[in-house]
Amino acid sequence: MPDRRPCQHAPSQWALCAMLLIAVAGCSRQPAGPGKPIGPQTVDVVTAEARVQPLGVEIEAVGTARANESVEVTSKASNTITAIRFQEGDRVRKGDILVELDGAEARASLSEAEAAFAESQNNFKRSRDLYTQQALSVSQLDLIEATLKANQARVDVAKARLADTIIRASFDGKTGFRRVSVGSLVSPGTVITTLDDASLIKLDFTVAETYLYALEKNLPVSAATAGLPGRQFNGKVSQIDSRVDPVSRSIAVRAELPNPKGELRPGMFMTVKLQGEVSPALLVPENSIVPEQGRTFVFVVDNGAASRREVKLGKRRPGVVEIVNGLQEHERVVVEGTQNLRDGGPVRDQAQAEQKTSS
């Protein structure tokens, strides 16, 4: 009978077949031809030179113009207007009469108080003579003197009430619209007109707290408004708030702008520019900065290779940024092509290549 035992050579045949398949697969690979790079591929980039240039912080903000002095003219007591002594838009001096109120009652009260005071004076003189003759005690004389002083105080009060019937300008300025007429009954808080001193404009605006180091009194500012196109108004910082707003993280600043011709009006919306102190700084284009996890880097090109280097940033202005640490003057940094770069990878500077070709 034929032998039915399994073949002992089957495993070795399968192994042989596997080795043949691997060999065939290996032979199917084509070796890299001449001129084909085996290492990292060269990346085309554009670089710029780090240069030391004068840099001053430029701050832009928006603010609201306010008058140097501004009040709403009102009456201290309820009364009737008997005369209006100003015209709308008048320039008035401090102390000029603006409005007269009915003073008949105040004058009567003053006359009554003055009569009582005169009687007290005469009574005090007689009592003092009696005291020297020891016909009057000290306590009685003191009581008469106290009555004299009380009547003197009533005269002063009556004079003050009479003075309140005349409303005067509290400072030099320009009156606004008249909001009452002769015969109007006004009460405390009723606005009769407005008075503004706009010879000097106070411009209030806010600045981000990151610029706090650059803010100081007397810092020059320039301002403009859409209402007066093509005009620029120059002034200086007069006050800086003592607190930073915890919500907006900004600080309030006030500048003063001379306004001798009265062209600027209180309430105007204005744009502001501040120029900080100018000093030398190492500058590179903003496009060269590569932020990563709260740190900042640049790619420095040297001998055809790009190395990633951590840097510390300083001041900024549109398009450029100051490098405080991590870079030297005249070193070249990549400004285009950073997204394809790896630390130590080969690069070809297109800008330098074009310069060589043109030369």
C-alpha cells in the first residue's frame, strides 16, 4: 500500500517560497537615480536683515473732547425770571449778569433784618453803659450781645438771598441756547442755559495697559476729527489716571489741546496719536516671528541652513517688532516660507539669489 504519512519537506518549501517573494519585491524597487536628493529637501525662502533703527512707541486711540470749564446755569431757589441779560452764543466775562429773578421778597426780608439789627445795636450800646455803672449784670449783657450777633446773621442771610436773585457768569466763556423766557418760574435744577470755556479742550481717551511704560505727563499728542477734515491739533498729556480698569485692562488719559479760535467743540469724537521717546532698537519684520506655546521664535539663515532661535520681543510699530534678546544685528531671518522650515534644514534665499543674478 502506498505510504500516506505527511510530507516532512512541506514547511521548508513554504519558507523557500516566502524568501523568493521577498527577493522579487526587493528587485522591483528602483534605486535613486543620479541628481535625486536623498536627504531633506531644500526650501525656498525670503529673508530680511536685522537692523538697528530709531524706534518710538506710537499709540493710537479715540477720545471725546470736553470743555476746560463747563456748567449748566440754574437757580438756587424757586423764583420768577424778571430779566434775561444775555444772548445765545454770547461770550461773557466772569461776574457778568446773565439772569435777574424777582427780588421784591428778598429786599423786604433784608430791610426787616437790618431794622432788627439796628435796634439790637442801640440796645447793646445802652446795656454796655449800664454795665459800666454796675446797673446790669454780666449775664444780661451777654444775652443782649448774643441777640445783636443773631440779628447780624439774619442780615447776612437776607443779603445772600437777595444776591441769589441775580445769576452771574462763574467764569469767562460762551453761553449756549436759552431755555427759559421772562416770566418763567424756575426751580432748583432747572437749566436756564449752558456756559462753556472752550479756549482749552480736554481730550479724554483710554490706552491699553501694555503701553503704561510709555505714558508720562507732557507727552506730545496730535488729534484729528472728521468734523474738521485735514486739520491736526497738537497738545500734550496733562493727566494719567491712578487706576487701570480691571475689566477693559486700559487706563484713562487726558490731554490738553489749545483752542484759541474755538474750532473744536465739546463733545467731539477725535482720534489721537501719541509718540513715545525715540531710542535705537534692533528691528525685524513682523512676518518673521513664529509664536509657539507662549514663546516666540525666528529662523536665522546662515551658510544655507535655517536654525530656529528663541527671541524676546520689545516694542512694536506697524510692520516691525523690536528684538530685545536672542538676535544680533545683520543676521538674516526668514520672513516668507517659515511654515515649511525645520530646525537645521537647508534653504535657498530667493532675495540673495535674485541679487546675484541681477549683478
